Amino acid sequence: MIRVDNISKTYAQQTALAPVSVQFRPQETTVLIGASGCGKSTLLRIIAGLLIPDQGHVFYGEQELSQSTMEVMRRGLGYVIQDGGLFPHLTAQQNVTLLANFVGRVDIAARVHELAQLVNLSEETLTRYPQNLSGGQRQRVGIMRALMLDPQVLLLDEPLGALDPITRYELQTQLKAIFSRLQKTVILVTHDLGEAAYFGDEIILMDSGKILQKGNFNDLLEHPANDYVRDFVRAQRSPLTFLPECDHV
């Protein structure tokens, strides 16, 4: 279990996170959702140890994430950002194996082959540099890199936001299958309610650095905690809403 206790963060007098406390259940997918600037990515980066909170604590099980434990604990985390976040001067395979080489993992070739099959990438694709990969390929490489050390926790910050709709659909399907197969604890950030409903065992809706509601999609849809939650759900229009009615013969 990941536990966040009374976490807050302020930038230049602007509150990014009000004091937040929340738990994330093991081997489930929790989606953080909300408008831009609501604090969801800040919370994820604090959980990843990439940001230091102004106050509060993050626990993985009974162990606290701190300056003294961070280096070891972060090796148990996989982290994926938009467009893969790859180093442009390294090939796809070099990006994937960078940390594994650093920590001295011995079965690197076998692990790369296993992960390439998992995300449906060819060995030839792994020899290319990021600028010669499509957006979907870069994101698959980023997922491989995050999974290379077989972490228990996978953190994803709007991983599909920059992709075209068809590629996004394909990767959503693949990612959900990966989550189901590997049984990781997953925390995923998105602004898209449809994506949150597709992935999320639990959805956390945030606004102005606060958690407004936590539950499954039906909870948000049928039992909104306040007017903002209701309006946020209503604002997520489906394109199907605008299709003309079919003429009946």
C-alpha cells in the first residue's frame, strides 16, 4: 500500500497541493484526474520522490520515502511521462537498459526481449534513436524502460496525452492488458474522464490542490460529491453526442 499523509506543496505563494492524505491499494490502478493545475501531477511527482513536499510524508508499506531511503526505493518504481521522456542521444534499447546497466542487472538481453514482446516492438525498432520513432513507439520504449527492473509500482503522468486518437486507443488497450497481466500497483494521471473510467479501479478527482471525490466511475457519475464534480463529469462530452439522428426508412 502507498500512503500519503498530510502532503502539501506551494510554489511562489501559490498552493499546488493543499494538505492531502490518501491511500493507494496494492495491485490496483488508481487514476488521478482533474483540470490542468489541479495538483495531480504534483502529487504523482511527490510520490515518485521527484519533488520534496513542504510538509507531510509518503509511505510504501511501513517504509517512509525520505532523503536517506529515496535512492533504493525509487528503484522499485517505474515512471512514465508524456512522449516517453527518452534521451535523444541514446538508441531506444540504450534508453531501456540505462538503469539496468547502472545497477548491474545480469539478464538484460533476455529482459529486453521479454519487454519488447510485451509492448509489441521489434528488435530493429530498438536500434533507432528517438527522433526516428513515432510517438506511439517512443511511448512503448518509455514503458519498457519503466518496467525494466520489474518494479512493484508503476507511475504514469499523462502517458498518452500527446498521441493521435488511433494510436492512443491501441496503447490504452495494450496498457490495460499489461496492468492486468503484471498486477502492479499503478497510479496514472490524466485529464480525460473516459480514459480514467477505462483504466481506473478507483478514480480520484482533484481541484485546486484538494481531493474532491474518490471512488469508481459510477460514484462520480451517479453520486457527485459537489457541483464541481457534477460539472466536471458533464463537461466531458462524447463526440457521439453530436452525431445526427439516423433517418428511418
